[in-house]
Amino acid sequence: MRGYVFGAGASVDAQYPLASNLLTGLSVWLAAQDIKKVRKIKDFQSRIAQIRSFIGSLNNFEAILRRLGTQGLDRVDIGSNGMYEQCDLDLFEDATRGNPGGKNGFYPQYLRLDLVSALRLYFLDLESGRDRSKGYGYESLAHQRVTPDDTLISFNYDVALDRALRKAEKWDVGSGYGFPLFPDRSKSLITLFKLHGSVNWFRPAGPGQDDQLPPLMFERDLKLLGYPDLRDTRVGPEGFASNEESPLILPDTDKKFYWEGLWEPLWNSAAERLRHVRELFIFGYSLPRSDARARRLLCDNVSRDAAVHIFCKRDSEGIASQFRACDFTDVRPNSEVGVEQWAAMDSSSR
């Protein structure tokens, strides 16, 4: 059995930015949007200006979100520089606190929420606008390499791999994420464990619904995956009884798993699958120290004599050293080949 692990570097071939460039890519995309056509774009553009004023740069999206999480729940004053307007969520908070008028700065909890919401729209636009007729690494992998016996783990939020597996007729949304989203559908041949969440997963809202599994999905997300006629009945008209503002993703360096009823079974299932892996392929995932749970998942469950193939460009050698330090005996780093080249190789070359 083979195991595949995917990080942000694996999605570059599908035209997604690296994690280090994520906020810069989002900023460029937002600047090109028409504020009259896309809801909340004006607020999102202001959020980028606020980040520039507060942090000084757009580098390291995860660290920025982590810093916002340490700022408390009161307004952060960054002065007035004329580069941004006050955002709706901040003005609403002022009103609820009896302090209307729109001061300078922002509420960190709402800045974070808006950045994550903007990221979802950015990823949806990238995915729906990409020319799939040209082919890319995920599609080659899904059609030519992946089998139902394999274990697939992604730490990405995008749905490029999901769509490729669906197109190859090896994956189904009904059970393909590791939870029964549509239990009446035929069982998915492959499970894609998205252990840091996905831009198309949402927590149910409404009285008594906060902890009700599984996550829900909106109509446009199902259409994007290739299910134009499928509906999640928990989503009412115009998204009633649901919250489309914040997808279930873990984008900051804390990687806090607050909804353990969702995350714990997924991680446990992935761990069980990894125990049977004889070859592990890591594409574009650098094992950052902030992802302590992910590091333990791989080091504690994959057999020490399994072959570990690492395709992470300049990080490959460093990652290989980490596996060797955990007593893995067959570690094979490759800094030249990415998922797209590997998937296209014949078996003798691989």
C-alpha cells in the first residue's frame, strides 16, 4: 500500500500560491475585483490595507493570523493613513458596544474572519477559472497512479485534488472525505483525508446545530466538484441555517482543533491507514514545526522500514533528515521533481 501526503507545494502546478505567498496572491486578486459585482470585496480590500499598516508586510499568512489571535477582542488602533475604510463587521461591533462612529483600526477577530472568508472566494475563483483541458499533476496522479488501496492525506484547503479524483471516477463526495456527507450514495473508492480542513466545509449553524456532524456543503461547492444536482438539505434557501462566512480550515500556526468531534475521527482513521503503508510519497509538504500533530501522525504510524520518497524542492534534504532522526531507514529525497513530473514518469523511472 502507498501513502501520499500533499502540502501547498503540490498545488502550485494547479496555479495556487505557496503558503508563504498566499496573502500576497490574495491581495493581487482582491485588487483586480469589481467591488460592485462581488459581495464584501471592498471590506476585504480594506483588510489588506489594515494588515499592511499593522504588520508591515503580507509575508507568512499563518503567522499573521496567529498574531491576530493574540490581540484580544478590543479595537486595535493603527492610526489613520487614508488607505482603508472601516469595515462592516467592525462598525457593527462598535454599535453593539454603544460606541458608534468608526474609529481607526480594527477588531482583530473580525479582521481574521474576513481574511479567511476572502481566502475562500479567492480559491473558488482560482479553481473555477483554471483551464483543466491543459492537464496538471493532480489529474495525472489521479488517473494513472492512485488506487483504492492507497492512503491520501492533504494539508491543503483547496479542492484541486478533490476534483481530479472525482474526474478520474475514483472518489465520491458522499463518503470520500472520511465522513458520511451523503450516506445514500455509493461508497467512495478512495478517501481523501483533509486534515487541516477544506474551503468547502462549513459548520452547521442554528440552535443545537453547532456540533452536529458532518460539516455541510453549499450548492456552488458541490457544483464545482462535479455534482450539479446534489443538495445538502441542511442548507436552506439563500444559505439559511448555515454560515458561509468562515470555512472549516486551520490556517494559523496554532492549528487548534476546536471541533474534536470532526477532527479526532479523521486523524485516527488516517493514522490507522498509515500503519499499513509500505511506501510514503510526500509532495510539497515541509513538515513545519508548527504542525506538531501532523509530524507525530507520520513519525508515529508509518513503519520505520517503509520507503519514504520526498518531493519538496529545496526542503527535501531537510525533511529527509527529520525522518532519519526518527529512525526511518529508507529515505529518498528528490529536490528536482514535483508531483506533476513524478505522475508523468513511467514505472521504471519512478
